[in-house]
Amino acid sequence: MRALTLIPGRNDSLQVEQVPDAVPRDGELLVHGITLGVCGTDKEIARGDYGWAPPGRERLILGHESLGRVVQAPQGSGFADGDLVVGVVRRPDPQPCGACAHGEFDMCRNGRYRERGIKELDGYGSALWTVEPDYAVHLDPRLEHTGMLLEPTSVVAKAWEQIDYIGRRSWFEPQRVLITGAGPIGLLAALIAVQKKLEVHVFDRVTDGPKPELVRGLGATYHHGDITDVVGECTPDVVVEATGASAVVIDAMAGTRRYGITCLTGVSTAGRTIDIDAGSLNRSMVLENDVVVGSVNANLRHYRAAADVLVDADPAWLEAMITRRVPLSRALEAFEPADDDVKVVIDLEK
């Protein structure tokens, strides 16, 4: 079968090659790969920034934003041939910490988790792949063309869960949310906010192209320009930060209303410094009971919540998020930036 593979830690090792067909172990599903989403994590691994091959192997099958159709389901697995499925990315560490032992493997405390297509486990970037039924999520057939958005949606489903958890420390009826960043994570965070019937504002640097249109397609307000002005105009109850840009992070967390919540989902680049008035920031956060929380990855609960989010969304809007579809035979093109990219996916059937 064809697969998208690389040597972790080595730049320019990404290629499409023939590998042995995936063979399910006892109890596993055999899945025909349909499409694969490409995100910043995949590009970082392709550059050699990080990634770990399976033990005893040099190459890793890349890909964690999966979508496939079951071709062989064991009896009693809860799945049937023909089901549309997505595979969960993370697995608990073999000797689980307390969080992993309780199914909260997205909050692993010791870092010995494994991840499909990232860390020690082959990913979903192949014509066939296997997955344990406990780590497969059934999708509605209406998501046949957009179901690869489930994994990034699970990330923001968790982020919103964290926001709700924190909000319940007190009376909590947020009205206004600011999303910083109109990439896939930011747009999907905005989708959930709209479904929560909040007043939604989205900030990004670009002035035209698909991002502003996608925001307006949700009925949300798009902003660009100076983030300080945008925050001052919005005065949000909640900020979901999805850029990782240090200046945006600081200005966003400093501009919420009293006991505001800022959830950080964007990962900043180390080594970049900015000048801030730490004393003023600390003072306002303490006196206003503000909270800043980081959120990454997702567990099964979040994947299932994300599936509900997607099936309730406008199918045309989800389709519009996918700005490029690249055949597996030309998969390396998906890793090359193009103007107006939002979400790029690889067609594993071509």
C-alpha cells in the first residue's frame, strides 16, 4: 500500500512510498483511508523539528487528522463494515499516570504517552490503517467529505470544556468571546462559540481572502489591525487564543472583562521576547479574578463532543474551510504554503 512516511528528526525525508499492507491485530478495525488533514504539527515533524518513529524502525507513517471507512470490523467491536470513522491520536502511557488511568490521557502527567503519526506509533497517512475499537469514533455519513476536521475540532471542544469548568467557579453567563487567529483551530473555536449562541469576534492579520468570509459565514464579526484596539472594542468575557504570537497573547489576556477567562491553544515559538509590564498584568489578573489556562490534545469525550459539533454545522461552511485537496501521489505539495490556505487535506484514494 502507499503511505506518507518520513525519518523523524531529518529534514526533507518526507516521501510517498510503498509499505506492507496494514494487518489488524486481534480485535482491531481495518480501515480504508479516505482523507488526511495536514496541520502545523505535521509540517514541524516534516522539517525535522521533532517526532519519534516506532521502536526498532527508522521511518514513521505521518498523519493524525484521519478519516476512513471500516473494511473489516470484528464481531462485538461496536462497528460494522462501511462505517465512517476517525482514529484518536493519543494513547495512554504503558504504565499509566493517574490521569491516563482515568481516561484523561490528554492530561498525561509524565509525558510517556504515545501518539499516532507523531510519537512512536504510525499515523493514519496510508491507504489502509488499523485502530483499536476503543480509540475509533463513529461519524455520521453526512461528514464523508469533512470528517477529517474532527481531530482539530476535538482540540477546541476540550478548550471550551475547560472554559466551562473554570466558569462554574462562580456565576458564569458569558456573552462575548474573542477568538485570536482565523486558522482551522480559531475558526472551529468560533463555530462552537456560535453554537453556544455567544457574540463572536475573530481577529486575524489578513484583510481579505477566505478567512474573513468564513468568519462572516458564521454570523461572527471579523477584525484585523491592532490587537489592542480590537480587545478594547470587544471587551470579551472569554478569549480563545489560537495564534501563539506572544504580543497577541499578552494583549488578549490583559483585555478581558472582570473574571475573564483566556484559553491558550496556540503554541508560541521559544526565544522571542517582548517587553511587558508584568506588575500591571499581575495586578489586574489578581484584582479581577482572571484566569489563563493552556489546553492541548483531546480525549474520547472531546472527540465525541466534536462529532456532535460537526454534524450540527452547515455542511457548506465546513466544505469552505477546506481550501485545497491534494492527491496522495502529490502529497508533498500539501506541505508547501499557498496563498489563502486555510485547511489543506490529502486525498488518500488518489
